[in-house]
Amino acid sequence: MEVDTKIVMSSGKGVECLLTDSEGEPLGTKLYLPENTGPLQLQQTVNTLLKNEEKLPYAFYIADQELVEQIGSYLEKNKVSVEKVLKIVYQPQAIFRISPVNRCSATIAGHNEAVLSVVFSPDGRHLASGSGDTTVRLWDLNTQTPMFTCTGHKNWVLYLAWSPDCKHLVSGSKSGELITWDPLTGKPSGSPLTGHKKWITGISWEPAHLQAPCRRFVSSSKDGDARIWDVSSRKCVISLTGHTLAITCVKWGGDGMIYTGSQDCTIKVWETTQGKLIRELKGHGHWVNSLALSTEYTLRTGAFDHTRKQFSSAEEMKEAALDRYNKMKGNAPERLVSGSDDFTMFLWEPSVSKHPKTRLTGHQQLVNHVYFSPDGQWIASASFDKSVKLWNGNTGKFITSFRGHVGHVYQISWSADSRLLLSGSKDSTLKIWDIRTRKLKQDLPGHADEVFAVDWSPDGEKVASGGRDRVLKLWMN
């Protein structure tokens, strides 16, 4: 591959470098780069080699540490030998940049019991919350006031999930029933969907690039079953049975597979035309608490991105969702990470193998929540050991621990540009962590009690949080 000679001209000393993508795929052959080459020059090099017509932003990593200076000074500072070829990993960055939220813009009372779930719609225009008071609330984000109070559940509302096309909101309760709501009216779309015998532990929609308009979602329950529902026919169309204990989490993947994690220590992989079990992933020594997919953010937001573009038809939306999914996934298989009560995590490529790619160890207590960054490059994990840990999303290699919470960390959420991470804790605070500097960016106190639920809006402008103090807080920059 020919390289623009201007790029490789040496100013005295040079370093032999190999540029690779995050999967380890080399970009051309080895390059001899001057020691005064910095991220800007590397960006020009990568754009030239990839023949990018528009100049795209990249970040560069040497041994999982971001290069923010000239190569020469990095080598000197880190005492790296120049006798070996220096491997530099390039990672595409989001073209837009999210500012960290830094102030509470509204504290909205309304729920009579703890707020257990807060979720922004995929287009970032709506916000829903579920509470121990048995109601679902829809909030007007412009006026920051309650829009609808949705009643119909008989017990605590534990889970909420928006369809990727924003047309439906589904809620699941401690009684085991599911209700689908029309977000524009706050009215149920029909009678509750019943069948589960115990409480709901997860809800996940079929991705928009596979089906638009969105019709099917899967629910998991403490009764040990997962069920696929069709919102048009209002029926359970497939039951996924086979776990011997409660299912704790469920995800509907981009290639059409459903993943269920259970207290029986296994993760099962199902196909979704007949509900056949395809694969069983074993390795955990205790309950599986949380699952996350490398494509999850793109699946959740479907066709919508930071530009807030609206779509005129379901077909147009499906195409846009497919385009976003393909771009995000690249040529690599979809990755899955599982977090467990055994203090460990596993990284899997379920379409390739039933054996884990790697085991992630380091937490001192149970892993409560795992989440891939929107670009799939990072994994964040929240634990009862009061820490949030950051891992390489491709290799599972440990990167750093974010310490600062003084209570269990319940939930985490990423900014859409993958540069910031939000955590909510038993200690009543939210914290925002900077992925590049690996430090605390913003401390957000204000809740009077434990923070159970946090979410960062897909447009990046707002954060929502809720917890034991019964209020919903909105945070902005």
C-alpha cells in the first residue's frame, strides 16, 4: 500500500510503528514515523491510508493508554524500547462531543414510592419512570413536568423498555404482568399481557433493523422462563424454557439471537423463529446478574442518532437502523459480556464459540451491572465493592478502577460519544467519569437516599436519575 511520503519523512530519529484497528488488523505495512509525530499527524496518516474523503477523528492507544503527546516523549516517559515495532491502535471517535452534565435542572416529585427505573426514549424526546407505587410516569422534557401517570399495574414496576422506533413503551411488574403503553396518550394499548408466574427481571425489544415497525419483545422472569410477545396480536408467540432457576436478564441481539442469563449459572442462546436453544454458555460459579452486547447502544437507539433526524416511513427507519448497526459492528462478531455473583465477568463471542474469550477478574464483590460503550470499545462494570471498573471491549483486558463511591454501585450509563461514564450508587450520589483521563469528571450530589436508576439521553443533553427518595432528577450542562 502506498503511503504519502510527506507523512513518513523523518526529522532525525524515527520509530518503526504498526497501525492496527482494535481487532488487531494491521492498516498497511510498518511505517517509520518521526519521534515528533503526535495524534494529529497520526490522524492524517490513518485518514490517508483508509482513503477517507472526509477527515474523521481518531484516538490512538499504545498498550491501552491513549497517546496524547508526541511519540518520542511518550516513549521516553514510559521507558519503552524502540527496538521493537511499536503497535499503535487507532479507534474511530464520535464526530460529535457530549459535554458532561454538571447541575440538577429539575427535581420532580410525583411518585409515592421509590423510583426503580428511568429510561429515555431512543430519540431522546421522552422519558419514562417506573416506581414501587405501581405507576409508570411519562415526563415532558421541555417543561420538566409530569405528562402522564399510567396506572394498571398491581405491584412495583421493575422494568421499562422503549421500542427502538419509539412507538411503544412496555413495563413489567413484580406481579409478573406486562403492559404496553402508547407514549403519546399515556394509555395502555390493551389489557395486560399475562403468563409469567413470578416477577419480571428484564425486557428487550427485537432490533429495528430486523423488524420495523417494531412488534416483538422478549421478557424474562424469576419463574425461569423467557417469553416472546407480539404487540399487534397481544399474545405470547414463543416460550423459551430450559433454565432450571430464575432468569435474571435478557438481551435480543443484532443477529436475531436472544441471550438469557440465569441463577442456574448459565447463559442460553436462542433462535427466535421457533425458540430453539442453540448454545449454552457455561463458566460462572454463581448467579449471572447482568448481560451486555457490544452492539447494544445501537440496538437500543435503532435509526436515531445525535442529529435527531425524523423518519417518514418504517422502511426508511429500518434501512437507517441497519446502516448504523452494520457500521458499528464492522466485520467482527457481536460480543457479549456477563457479570456474576461470583465477582467475575466473562467476555464471549456466542456466534463463534460456546467457550468464553476471556475471564475478567478484579472485583471484590458481586458484579451488579455491565455495559458496553456505544462504540463497543470499552466495557464498564458496576459492583457492590463500591467501584466501577473499565475494561478493553475487544480483549477484556483490565484498564482501570474508578473509585469514589462509598456505597454499592447499582447502575451505569454511557454518554453517546463513549467518552464519559455515569454511575449511580447507594451513597445517594451520581458520578461522571472521564474515559480519557481515567478520573472523576463531575460529582453530582442531591438525592436524599440511594440512587437505583440512571440513564443518559441518546442526544447527550440530559441525565435522569431516580431512587429511594421518590424524586426524579434531571441533570444538564
